[in-house]
Amino acid sequence: MEQTRLDTGRIRAARRLIDPVFLDTPLYRCEALEPGLGCAVSVKLETANPVRSFKGRGTEVVASLLGGEGAREVVCASAGNLGQALAWSGRGRGLGVRVVASRFATRAKLDRIRALGATLELVDGDHELARERAADIARYDGIRLVEDSLDIETCEGAATIGLELADAAASFDAVLIALGGGALATGVGHVLKTMAPGVEVICVQPLGAPAMTRSWRQRRVVTTESADTIADGVAGRFPIPAVLDDLLLVADDAVLVQEASIIAGMRMLHDHAGLVVEPSAALGIAAVLEDRDRFAGRHVATVVCGSNVDVDAYRRWIGAAPGKT
């Protein structure tokens, strides 16, 4: 493999830094989904932990290493899930956590960040403005800025999911991974390409937030003026060049899906698998719904990456009639 920032040895070592509560999450074939999708489907359930998303794997690595360096405080920008995870990991290690988020972020995520003891600052703009503010705080106050996907620990923490998938990869033809900043996709993709190279790695992003997918297709960073999707966890506009370089080495494909398909995926996971998921976690199912012929007769696995969702919005989405948003 060409030069990548990720290291399989470090990924294996990361498992020893991560609280076991985040490891060895359920992976099972979900036959109830299969008639509606036309293929065999396995789900990797990254919501069955105290922060209800995969992000805890990465923040456990970050917080463990920072604690060893004697750091007392960190700051991050978050759409919600990273902030919760960093607050949880920092609290257990005596690490003060400051989180900057958009005031338009999902309220349930913001409430949980506060409940976990982090200091929360809201900005009147989107996630990219929150990133700028967090960087300013880190610079002015001389504290560590944790940047999702850019900090290799966030990618290698997420990559431990890949280790668990690789153990069962002989039965999969493809793994569908939500694509936002890229930590999950590059981490899991790296492990699969190293340990199970026959498995197709397919990244999925909303049509309304296509920056990383466009960048992957053009093999250069492509930014967008705006992001318009209910999948707030993957709604970035400015891909990180180093992360794109890693993604180009491991992704076999990157696809864009419509909002109606994301909602249909959420509804399917609720109705047929009993899973309440946030929009980002339904991207893999949405990809199958939009291209059944591609996956017909194959066995796909998808990472159900988060379940932190606004309850009222969720009820509106899954209660809507099929095809309606």
C-alpha cells in the first residue's frame, strides 16, 4: 500500500487504550431487512455504548494519550457526537473538555454534552465556523485542539471497528461506511484493505453534503459553499487534504444518496431491525435502496454509526409516508 498516515500496529495497540465498553460491538446478519433490500445484510451496531456512537473509540485513544502527557484541558468542534464522546472520555481521566458547536446542532446532542460535564460554547453558524472558533480557543488559551479525522488517533480508534469486521469479513462482499470528515471511512477502510482486501469498501455521503465524495472522485480537495442535509454528522464542507490522501488509498467507491433514501433507510432500520438511528447511520441502507441491482445476491455489511437524534425530528421523518420528506 502507498504511504498512509494509518498504522495497523498502532490500531491494534489502540484496542488496549479503549474502554472495553466501546469494543466488540454487536455484528449480526439482519434477515428482516433483506426482503426490502434484495441482498444479505449484516449490521455493525456502534450505538450500543454510553455515547451512542462510534466516536468514543477515537476519543478514548486521544484522552489516554493526552492524560499520559499531563494535559489538563482540551477543546474540539463538534456537530454533537465527537463532543459527547470527548466529554465522556475526558471526564474519566480528569481532563477538562470544551466543546464548540453550532447553535443549530441537534438539541439532544448539545444537552448530552452538557450533562457529561463539558463546557459548551455555541456559535451562530455551521460546523465550519465552530471549527474556526475551537482553533482560536486552542491558540489563545494554549490547550490541545482535538480535530476529528485530522488527528490520527480519531481515525485509528475508529479503525478498531475494522479489526472486528475483518474477523468476519470472509462472509462479506462489501462494507458500506458513512463518509463525513473521513475518520470512520479511512480507519475501517485501511484495516479491511490490509486484512481482507477482497472486500469492497464503499463510502456513502448525502447528496446535500458531497464535498469529500467530490474530492475522492476528482482526486483533489473540492469544497462546497453550503451543506444541506438532515445527516448533520457528515455535513462538512472543507475536506482535510491528509484525510483525502488516506481515503484515496482505501475506498473502492464513494456514492451520494438522496435525503428521501436516508429517511427510508432510517424507517427500515426502525421497522425491521428495531433500531433508532440518526440519519448518518442509515447512509449504507440508503445506498442499497438507490442501487439494488448493484448489490443483488451479495452480502453487505454496514456500520450503524450513531443514534443521537432529535426525538421530534425523528418522529416526523419515520412517520412520514414513503417517498415524502
